Amino acid sequence: MKRLEKLFKYNNIINYLKDSEIRNVRTLDSVWRSGNTILLLDVRNGKGDLKYVFKALENPDHITEIKQIKLLSDLYHNFIPNIHCIDNEAILMDYIDGNNIFSIFKKGNQSQISKDLEQIGSSLSDNYQNNNSNNKYSNGIHQIDFTINHYGKKCLTNSLINSNDLIYLEKKLKNWEPFLDQYPSQIVHNDLNIANVILSGNNVKTIDPEFDDSYTNDVAKDIGRFSASLFFNSYDYYLKSWSNSMGFLDSFYSSFSKNYNK
């Protein structure tokens, strides 16, 4: 099968599957991680009928995902799918039969969506607290410099802001330096959004993590990014309804904060 040509390039993964019968293969789409090969494998072996995801990271912007997956699998028990084999830029892992929040928007009424978001908030809180990392502290001041020198100047070059706007942004961001000098640090997802959090029954898993070269390692980064993704995507989906978006955000964040460090 043509779809399997990519799979057969990775000897370690093929060796892992040597005692499995591959019964069906289909391509999986990714909301944000296009340009990579992602296959759903239906296999049968001594353990029964199983579903695996084979993922080959061909987009250079996504190659660091492998590094972050290794970190997360070592530190967390239930945060990402079970990893079976990593072979260079390819990975074989369990398939999570569930829904991301885009799918939940389409299937559920608003009351059910709020309940699902409460479950996601509670589960993420438990995962962040139940990990094998040692308590460390990090310095996030360099994130301010990165925001100014990368995003700020990029916006200036593209005429999205003027020089006075950049000076104003730098001045305001510098006020955060005392808060970012030392904060509790642990490995996090680094690209958490509503497309890569999957609700499957009573379980919540995350996919498509991203390695952070600046080593921010801040839970607040994950929760802030997820909250922004939830608010703005629900705002667009529900025809710019401010009350719906705020209600969904409150369902998620109230549940997270209630359970975090309780």
C-alpha cells in the first residue's frame, strides 16, 4: 500500500510491529500540524485488536515535538498517549478515540460543552500536579526580550504597529520583570490549544506538544494559551457571542483553579 511506504522507512517501528497484522490504514488530518505524515493503523496481535498512530514529522517547524514527547512521557503518567516506539523523527503511539473541542462544539449543546470543559480543567490540573519532576525555579525575563525582539519587531516590519507602539509595548512588558524573575518551573506541553486536547470518556489526553528552546516551562503558559484558544475559537464559532465564550472559559478555568494546588 502506498500509504505504508513512509512507515517502512523506519526499521525500529517496523520491528515493533513485526508480530502484528496491519489490517487497515488511513490518513489522519491535523488541524495545526499539516505537512506531516499521520496514519491510523488498525492492527491485530497477541493483545487483540488495537489502534496505533504512526506520525512522521516532515515539517521542520514541528521536528522538536519528538524531544518534548520524550520529556512528557518520562514525567507524566496520563498526559499524552502511550508511546510504543520512537525512530528518529517518527513515532508510534496509541490512538485516542475521542473528541477535541472543535468536535465537541459540533456535537454538544452548550450545557454539555460546559461539563466537558469542566472535566478537561480538572484533568489537566491533576496531570500538572502528579508528575515526576523535581521542584525547580525558572527565569522568564528572556521571554519579554523575545516578545519584543521577535514578535514586536516583526509586527513593526510588517507595518502592523509603529515605532511608538513598540516603545509602549516594551515599557509595559518590562513591568512584568519582577514577577518573572523566579517562578516554579516544570515541563509543560508548550502549545496547548483546543485542537490538541482530546476528551475520551473519563480521560483527557494531549497531542502535538512543542519543545521550548527558551525553557519557559511554566504551567501558566499552557493554561493561558489554551484559554485564549478556547475563548477566541468559541467566539468565532458561536457568531461572536461574548457571553457564550466567557461562560465556556469560566467552566474550564474555574474547574482548573479549584483543583490546582488544592
